[in-house]
Amino acid sequence: MCYYYKTLKGLTYVSPFFIAFTELFKNTIDMSDASNTTATTEVGKLKLAIQKSGRLHDDSMKLLKECGIDISNGVNKLKAEASNFPLEVYFLRDDDIPQYVEDGVADIGFVGENVVLEKKKKVDLVEKLGFSKCRLSIAVSKGVNYENASFLEGKKIATSYPVIVQDFLDREGIKADIHEISGSVEIAPGIGLAEAICDLVSSGSTLFMNGLKEVETILQSQAILIKNKHLNIEQQQVLDKMLFRIQSVKKAKNNKYVLLNAPNENLEKIISILPGMKSPTVLPLAEKGWSSVHSVLKESEFWDIIEQLKALGAQGILVVPIEKMII
């Protein structure tokens, strides 16, 4: 049987295999398959600790949803259970999560990388999750002439991250007086408590409003997945299944599905700059001299490659987001 679909350049022949692949791609893999859930429930359940509120909480819940894991979290509820995956979720203070995972109260945790480095608990890093990104930076008053880290020699630094700051000072060979405070760090220079601060920065607006400027970044942080060092075989198997879903979601976010019409005289050149997952799919158009090319592009390379494609005569370029990407 033959199939045709309409493009900007006319009708294109499509094989039954391509139709089947398109349907599979469009409908994705059902990550909530009941038989898989039943099987994994039999081999154990994971206890996941996530932040109970805030941006990291919202991003963590969004990731679980994208992974096809349904969590019902009521108001002020501190524990919830997935309805379709062997997972129990604890909603905790982010500073406490590394301790809970080390002690085995929770098997795994979604937590800021900065918290793990500060607490220095005995846990394993499994995966960087790519969301809730921020940086830990040194800031001083706007009028201060800061040239490099040597400015901090003998100074007082206010921070909620004394361990990370001390590690930074040790690497730089600097001796300074660290004042640990739990909140409102940015007020310290204004009240004479310290000459500098070290705090988490996202946009820098809080520093600006308090008359400070960011001068030195000592850590780039993001949400990470950590695990207890002593998971049993059944728990590790469930974690591997969960990690497979997380990595599929991450890959999809970093890639775009691209369809375009290409003149045959430049087809080889166009194919050479379109890597795809293995290689681009090329289908002849009904109009002679033209082909339809399908491929996958990395988000970071997208605009540079699109410009090259346009220069080679590509037309009717369609860009489609990818929900999941299984390789």
C-alpha cells in the first residue's frame, strides 16, 4: 500500500514504515503502562525527598509529571505516594535532604548542588537535572574597588555557606573571617557586620536593591539527583527505570525535530550538516528536484544550522518540540 502526504512542494510518497514511526513518535511511549507498574511494585519502592515549597519544589514536581509519574500532593501534605510508579515522596526542607538520604530515611533526593556541597554528607551524585540553576557569588558594596579575590584577605565575609566559602578561600590561599548567618545576608555590609557577602544569585536584583555588586562566582549550581550509598538491588532497579525516564525528558528538551524541503542539487551538503539521531530521513517530493528532509537538532546548535540550511536553499522549514526522546 502507498501513502502520500501534502507538503509545501507537493505530494510526497511515504512508506508504511514511516507512517508507523510517525504514529509512534506522535503518541510517544506510554510511561504509565499498568503491567510495568505492577512488575516494579513487586521489587520494591523508592522514597524520594524533595523541597517542600519554592522553585525547586515546583520544578521537581514538573519533572515527575513529565516522567509520567502521578503524584497527588494535598495542601500542607508532607508525604505522598505515586499512583502508577513504586515511589513515595517526602516534602522536606532542602537543607535536611542530604542528611535524610545519608541516613536512609529517604533513598534518593532532588536537591540543590550547593546544599550537597555545603552539608558534605555521604551520598552519591546520580544525575544533574538541569533546572533550578543559580550561582554562589561574592558581592561587595558598589563603591568598593574589587580587582580579584586577594581583596578578601583579612576581611569579614557574611554567608549561609561557610563550608563552600572556606573551600574557596583555601584554594585561593586567602585568610578571612567568615560570619555564618542564616538569612538576609545581603544586609550585612550595610550594618557593618561584614565587608563582603557570599550568597546565591539568580538575577542579581536583590544585590542591586541593597547597594551591592557581584564580583566573584565561586560555584555554579543546579538541581541534582542524589542517592543513598547502600541501595539494595531492587531499589537500584527502580532507580534505573526512573533515571531512564529523566534522561529521556532531558534529551527531548535539548533537541528539536526539524522538517524541511531541500533542493536536490544541495542535498548532500544539507545532509552533511544535519546529524540526526543516526542520520537524516530523506523522502522524495512529488515535484522533481526536491526532497523532504527530517532530522533532530541540538538546541545549542539550532540557529547556526538553520542559517546554513537557508543559505543552501532549504525551504518550508518546520520545527517541532520533542516530548520524549528514547535512544
